[in-house]
Amino acid sequence: MFIKSLGLAVVLATLSIGALANEAVIRKSLAEKVPNFPKPDEVRLSPMPGLWEVRHGNEIRYTDATGQFLIEGELIDLKSKKNLTDERISKLNQIDFSLLPLKDAVVWKTGNGKRRIAVFADPNCGYCKRLERSLQDLKDVTVYTFVVAILGGDSPDKARSIWCAKEQTNSWRNWMLDGVPPVRVAAGACDDSAIERNQAFARKHHVNATPAILFEDGTRVPGAINAEQIERRLQALVSGSKS
């Protein structure tokens, strides 16, 4: 039994050393052959034998064990009919809901507000406005909106003015739903550091586009999905917690 365990340990150690060697070769090769290629955050074996995953942030590419070839595209498991690249990115995009700085969000709720979602939105984002209208059709939900200014223009001014408004929620919804501009607030007129914290949080978690919706199980969905799609996900969370 001891000999078998020792043998297994040797095999695992050998595989680990081999993987580290391959990772080093891949990193070196890509750096030499593609000088502008971003430094990978992670290099690891993919589910497909002989194929390696190269990850930067939440962007994924694939290469061979020597870093001679670079593949941009999706890895599909034809047997299970699963998009393994999408599954991997979805996992990378997860954010622990309990880590959200809720004090930095504009908050509103309907009904008992028991169900919770978080949204990252830019005040000048047209798809964010579409999503905001869809959110009005949900029942018994609390929405935490983290206002970010990633689109340029006067987005920073609008974000600051909304955050500094006496009634933040009304200011946000008046603008997003009815097009009523927020009362302009000059820089330094109030503590608007929450906006910068939201920006930093979004950068850390690679929220690079708005809107982005975060559910309580940590899953993140990009884009302006409709109320029916959001409701299905909320119901699935409840069903999953009961199983």
C-alpha cells in the first residue's frame, strides 16, 4: 500500500513539474513571438488533450504545449454539447454577492424586496436605460445599482450629480426612465468617492461594459436582458436553494 501511494505521489509530482515546464515554455514563446500579447494571468491545461488555455483577465485563448500556435475561438464539447469556453468565462466572471459594497449603490425595491440583484450601469448607456425599464416589471425585488462612468463624455458629471442628489434613487430613475437630467453638481460639492470606488471595483472584476447584472449566486449576465429572462433566473435561484 505504501509503495502504491509513493508511486502515485511520484506520478503526480512528475505531472506537476511537467505542467510548470510547459507553462514556462508557453509564456516565453508567446512573449517572443507576439510582443504585444498581454502577459497571461494564468496558463493551464484545457479540457482538450494537448491544448492549453491562456487567460488574461476574463479573455481566453488557446495554444499548443510549445506556444507555437495561437487559437482565438470557442472550445465546444461535441459529446455534451457544451460550450466550454463560455462556461469557463462565466465562472471567471462570478462575483461573491456578499463582497459587494452595497453602501455605494443607488437602491430601490418593489414589494417585499426579498430577491436581490445588482446592476453596473453608466448613466449615458442606452442599453442600461432599456434594462432599467425592464426592471420595473419585476416584483418583490431589491435592485442595487452601482453607477459607473465608463462611456466618457459627461458620464462622470452625471454619475456625480446623481450620487450627490438629495434623492439619489429619484434622480437616477428620473434620468434613466424619463430623460430628466440630474441637477448638475460641481466637483467637490459633495463626497462622491463612491463613484471612484465603483470604478475600481468594476476594473478589479473586469466589468468592462454596461449593463452587467449580478445575481445572488454570483453569476453575472451582460447586456439588457428582459424582465422575463431575469425572472426565470430569480426563480431558478429559489428552486436551487430548495433542492
